[in-house]
Amino acid sequence: MKRQILYLLSTVVLVAAQPALNSAGTARAQQFLVVETAEGREVLLADEVESITVERDSVFYDHLLPAAIAADPATQIFGQVLQLTGLADSLTAFVDDTYPEMTDKERIRWFYSFNVSNYMEIPIVRRRSFTAFVEPDSVFAAHGIRSLKDLEAYARRIYDEAFPEDKGISDPADRRHPLNRFVAYHLLPFGSTYDELTPNPIMFYRRLADVADWYQTLLPCGSLKFSRPRGEEEGIYLNRRGIASDPDPYGLKVRGARIIPSKSGEWTQTASNGAYYYIDDLLAYDLTTQRETLNERWRISALSLSPDFMTHGIRALAPLDGTLNFDYDRVFISSYLDNYIVADSSYVGVLLPRKYYWNYETDISFQAIEHPEQGRCDLTLALPALPEGDYELRFGTTMYARSPRVRFSLDGVLLADSVDFQNINDKQLEERIGWKDYTTDSAEVYVRREMRSRGWMRGPKERALCTIGAGAQYDEPTSANSWPMSSIARNARSVVGRFHSDGRRAKQLRIESIPYTNEEMEQRGVVNGSYLGGSYYSEPIKLDYIELCPVWIADNEEIPED
């Protein structure tokens, strides 16, 4: 007898159904549903389920993020200011009711367009969730803040100086009010567990750099940095600068605010639509944060560029021991991705993070679904907001024989046209970008200079491409068991161009692919059927990471970048 299932949502929303498809695009023998509730995860055979009814009770609403913070005895001041500013209303969504249902035929059609792995998954529902970083009342008290009046006085000192044009605004619900800015800078538009706030540490040489990532907050002009150092100061920090216990190469060390556990030892305080974390110091987007802490190179993982990737737990699918939970990748409906504007004819595929794969953390692939053999794509993504200053934009990807040329524009201004990402063979690639294998420090100076003159840089030195287990995260790049991305020609970074940030808003990066014709491929010596096949098609654009580097660092010859 088939089951009729009723779920009362109390703490966690119905998150996914996983109809696995094989390489022929047909359903595997056993389709199943995965449902997460407060009691845990339940796996159900699809053939045994006739219907699922989801009802929401009052307990569910009582545990939405604003209510959970307000009910916590340790976070009374933050809970009150969250309500006073009206930002609590922005944290009550939990599912997108406009998200379409998909038929098996539609899923198979998407599967055929996404030919990266044997199995894939398209989320059944589009979840909405949020993350808050909250000073407990005890931390406020240590800074002389014991009431909303005290907090407003503090916020005015910080934000009237940083945004003098907005002095005198009296309504806390106004997004320019100091209290509103203070709270908004504590909020992220996606849900995340503790370990998902940064890339997986196993992938990095942590003696060279702290594992880090950057995210746009609900403060439109403000982004947050998350760092995960090793050593005596192990932990996750907000707006930290340095390497482990030491300053960075430019002599700067900023501790930042550290995430701390609750009295019961829990790092993550869960809610129905997200989570919140305690931090041990005040967090603010003040002038010092803008001019000093965040005035460094940002290397932003492709996963963190959309809240939907983070909310749906892509990063969590590659656990800290380097193993994989599943043997399939993810595909998202392009029109249901925040921070991405993708042509209607395109899809977005996410290659799950893999310890052994030739990329920084993952590949986000963009390709036309109607005519995938043409490889055309046109997408625009919102970059995290930057402090005021001049920056250099770099694009990180893995180059393949069928990678397309790419055109880049920022806020409608052309930065670079026809950037060539094709890698037919290493010799041709090396001749085009000036690549040479590392030999000596003196020779490396020449190689770096030659690559820069052609618009390229080596890949990240601290990212490990390793062949054995978790111990590699503490090895130096000379380890016999691993290689840095900087040693692989096809992982070179493209220097796209330079721009100015006014420090008040995020910018829009447009990326357009320009596929090679059969004739162009033949001119490059590719004439066999494995590449042409009668109707040449290109690989999709594969976004791995974006770099936003202050010009003063990019042009610093005394302290060259890795």
C-alpha cells in the first residue's frame, strides 16, 4: 500500500527529492525522496509514496530566525534591535512558492544538456534561509552597551563617520540609519553550517594563507570576510587579517571577531530557516574595516557568489576528510538563482567540490540548454560590494580544448574582449600565455613579468591538488604528495581589467562566451572527430573563482603576489 505522508514543519523545511538519472537519461531502478525534519533525515522509496502534504504549525513560525534570536536569553539586545529596524521581516522567508515543479521529461532534458557526470540532481524545492552573527549581551556589556540607546549611540559614532551624507536620519527602519546598517552587516542571505563558511581546509596549504571567503551581507555596500586560520588561533573569524598567528606579507594583522560556542558547547544555533552564531567582539563596517582589514586581495569561490548554492549545501557535500557523499552533481534552474542573471536558454551546473579535481573548489558551468552544441552563454553576476578604491579583476577557471573565448563587461563597460581560454595542448597554451615551469627564483621573476604582460598569472599557490588524505593540508607545496595550482598551466588566472569602486554599491559582471568555429579549430590543428564530430561544440563557461585585488597590491614589485 502506498503511503500518504503528512509533515508538520517545526524546525527544518522539506529540502530535497533526489530522482537519480543514469548516463542514458533514464530513471535508475530506485527513485527516492529525502526529507529532513527535526527528528532527522528519512529516505523514502518514491514508488511507495502516493502524496506528500506539508503543513506549517505555530512552532515552525516560533523558530524562524528572528524569533529564535529574540527568544534566546543571551541575545536580547540584538533581538530587540532586529525588530526595531524592521530587518526581522526580511528574515522570515523559508521557501520560494513560485519555484516550478518539473516533469520527468523536463529533468531528462536538463540531464542531456549537463554531460559532466553520470548522475545529477535538480533541487525539488527552492529553500530560503539566512545566517546571523550576533554579539551576546555579555559582549555588548563589555563595550559599555547595555540598552538599545547605548547601541544606537555606538552605531552613530561608527556609521555617521563612514557615511557622513546620511547623518540625521531618525527612522531606524530606513536602510541608511546607523542602527539599520549595524544590524544589516550581521546578516547573510543564505543558511550555512559552521564548516561551510569557508572552503574545505583540506584543499589548502595553510602555512601560506588562511582559508578564506567573502560574502555580500544585507548591508548593500558591505561585505564580510570569513577566515579559518590554523595553529594557536584555530577557529572561524569575521573580518580577520593575517596568516595563522602572524601578520600577512604586508605586515598587517587584525584579529577580527571570532565565532564562539554557546554555554552548552553548540557552535551553530539553529532556526527553522537558518542559523545564528555568537561572536566575541563588536562587528561593524567602519572606516578602519574598509581601509585596512578589507584592503587586501579577495579570492572569492564560485560557490559563495550565489546564496542559492550556499543554502542548498553544495559545500557540505565535500566533507572535511576529502571524501564525497554522492556520485552526482547539481543542476540549478537559471532563472531561480540569486545574484545571477542568466539567459533563458542557459542552465547552471555545479560540479561538486572534489579534493582531486583540477580547480580551486568547484566548477560552476554555464551553457545553453536549447542548443548545447553551440556552447553559447550570456550571464551577469553580482559581485560582493567593495570598499572605495581601485581594483584589478581576475577570472579563475580550468582551461580545456573546447573552452570558449570570453568577453567581460563591468556595469556595461567593456573590460576585455575575446579572452582565449582554449587549451588544445600544453605547448600551444604555454606559447600563448607565457607559461614556463618553475625553476629558480630569479627565473620566476621573468616568467611572472612575461605572463603579466600577456594578461595572465599563475594559479593560486596555496591551493593544493593532492593525491592522498587529509594530512596534505599541513604540507608545504614541495610535498611529494601534492601540487599547488600554480604549477599547472591550465589553471592560470586571467587578468581581465581594472576598475574603480565608489564604496557604495556592488557591481555587475557580465560574461559572454564566443565559441570557436570549425574553421578556427582546424587552423589550430584540431581536425579529428573527438573534437569536431561533424558539428563542433565548446565546453560551457566554467567559473571557478573571482579575484578582486587592490591595485596597490597588484603593482607592488617589492612584495609580489603568489
